[in-house]
Amino acid sequence: MKEHSVKLALLKTLSDGTFHSGESLGEQLGMSRAAISKHIQGIQEWGVDVFRVQGKGYQLAQPLMMLEEAAIQSQVSNPVELHPIIGSTNQHLIDNLDNIASGTVCLAEYQASGRGRRGRQWISPFGSNLYFSMYWRLEAGMAAAMGLSLVVGVAVVEALENMGFDGVKLKWPNDLYYQDRKLAGILVEMSGQAGGAAHLVIGMGMNLIMQDRESAIDQPWVSLAEVIGQDRIDRNQLAIAFIQALDKALREYELHGMQDFVERWNRLDNFIGRKVKLIMGNNEVSGIERGIDAHGGVLLETGQGLKSYVGGEISLRKGE
């Protein structure tokens, strides 16, 4: 992380949202204004808006609230790692499964190689979103992990509701939606041997204050700032709430499986009662979505009756 130390120090100074001259920044960090300018360019490549005004200096387009590992760790029992710059929070945990305890959390300000479901890229501008992964050892094994992404989604939305942020819904099997636009995605990666424990790495990326120009997301999306009507989001409190909610939900899931989550999911289902398409590779099934069943499968009502599906992606039918 040493190679990023200057950029991170600059961001910490600029995070107050006021102007700082290149000269004062250089004096603070013991380098020339030209060197400061070069580091500012590197910060901009991380997706951070930095303005330069002649005679005033540099200013962030909006104040930046950086994550604080000590503040988060003081409020949760899970081991917490904060990496300002990382390839992928999920991959970091996967690479270190032998050295970490169940419940370990990895957070990052910026992911250079963030990924979503089916290997898609997850756009990760610095400090604009929340990138979060948790490792969980499920003693019941891989077969017992079916439906886990649904449990995670329920836990996160209920945590938002407890913070007073209403209106967020769930899209089967692993997305959070607000007014038919994507707010967050969940990615569960699993490994293990037959008859042994399952090693689960549960990742979530949530749009917080991401700007239009930063996004290359290939679907309608929304940031939490728009959901709550303000740009100032306490990212540390959000991380704490999600860690606590997810830890509690996973413990409940270990004891009772899906049975405690079906009704909770159906209350939050963005597409329940609506006409949808379920896309499974080259095949599509159209019908009315009726929530999930006791195993976490999505229920579709078609001309052939009600049927449960465990794979595929939900899409709204055009015009409906």
C-alpha cells in the first residue's frame, strides 16, 4: 500500500470539501507542486472528481467520508480488515481462507478488479460506494447454502429500514432495487468438499453517491443518496449496520435454514405479482412472479400452473 500512501494522504486532506493550494499540499507532504499535480491525476483515475481553480488550488467535487477501520471494529465483534485499494474484496478473502476466522470482513474504498454475478465487472470509483465481503464457514456443507444470497439481501434491506431508509426492494436472487433500478448487488462464492464444511465468501457492492459519468453499468441504477434525498452518507455507520445484520442473519440461517426468511423476502420482493421473464441461458419463461418457496426458488405462475425455478435471471416484460 506504500505506493498509494501519498494519494491517500491527499484524499484525507481534501476530504473536507474545501480548497487546498498545491503549495500547501506540497509543504504538508514534502514534495513539489508538480509532484502533487501528478498524484492528483492518479486520484482522478480512481474515479474521484477533483477540480483545480487558478489561485485557489484543488477541491473535491463533493466532501468525502472515508472509512475508518478502528471506528467500525469498535462496534462489531467480527474481525475487520480495511484496504483502501484492493483488487477485489471477495478475492482477497478467498485467497486467505486458511488464515482468517469465520465472520471476517473485508472493506475497501476502491476495487481495481471488482466483479459481479457471472463474472461481470462491478464499477468501483474510490469512496463513492460501499464494497464489502464477509467469510462464513457453514458447517452444514455446500448443499445447505442454497438460498444464501436471498438471506443476505433480506438482512441488508432490513438494516436499511432500521436506519430509516425505506422503499428498497429485492430482485431474485441477489440484487437490491429501488423503483426498478439497481442499488446493490450480492455475490456469494462457495468452495468445499463433499461431506465437509462450506466456505462462503459473501460480497456486496452498493451504490452510495456514484455519479452518472462514473458508471458503465449496463442497466438502470440508482445511488443510496437519491433514495434518501441527501449526499451526506455516514459510510462507517452503514458498514457497521450491515456487518451486524449479516452476522445475525447468518447465525439464524445456520439454526433454521430458509424457513424464517421466506415471508421476509416476499414482503420485500420488487417483482411479486408482476409479469416477468425468467431468462435461463437461451431459454425464457414468462409468467407472474409469486415470490419464493421454502427452498429459495422463485415461483412463476404460467399457463401450465405454478412452478419453482432455482436458476436464471428475472427481467420485466417490455411494456409492463
